[in-house]
Amino acid sequence: MANLRKELVSVQKTPMDQLITLTSYLFVGFIEMFLITQRTAFIARNKKKAAASVVFVENIIAFFIIWQLAKDVSNNIPGFIAYTLGSCSGTVLDIENLTYDKILKRMKLWRKNILSVYKRPTAQVKVEAAK
């Protein structure tokens, strides 16, 4: 049993595994802070149900990240840094450009533009028959 434990502990991650892990921490940090900023916006607009649903998802993500990072605290400094950078970028992007309302407006405008292209009458070319 002790030998198996030593073998499991001594398994080293490849650089690609580390890169994937750090990228996932960065992405999850971004998503979590994006959700936190959205929750604050929903609360400010008195949208209780939307805020509550965002908090639910946000807490699941937060507990998962805390569990992942706490499994190996001594060796996970790059994970903490990647998560923090993702959190910072998620907040900045959400405040600057990507609020939920703006995304919905852009999607509606995009849909309207796409549908208007398909609804336009096609130009009719009159071809005169040569006699």
C-alpha cells in the first residue's frame, strides 16, 4: 500500500498537462468573475430570480475550484496565478463590453440583420429574348 502511494505521488505531469490545467483555471476564473459581475448587475436591476440562478452556478464553480486548488496547495502556485488572472480579465471584460444585456441586444440585432438579408426581394433581371 505504501509503495502504491509513493508511485501515485511521484507521477509527474507533462508540460502539456500543466498547460491544459493552467488554461482551464484561467477559463474558470474568467467565467466565475463574469458571473459575479452579472449577479451584481441583476441585483442592481432588482432581478431576483436571475441573480439567484447565477449565484447557484457561481457557488458550484467556486467550490469545485477551491477543492481542486486545495488538493495540492504546496505545488499549485501557477494554478492560483492563472485563476486570478482569469478572474481579473473576466471582471474587466464584463464591465467594459460584455454585459448580459448588451450580448442579448447584439444577438437580436445580428438575428434581425441575418433575417433581413434573406427576406430581401431578389433583383429580377429582365432578359429580352433575341428575335
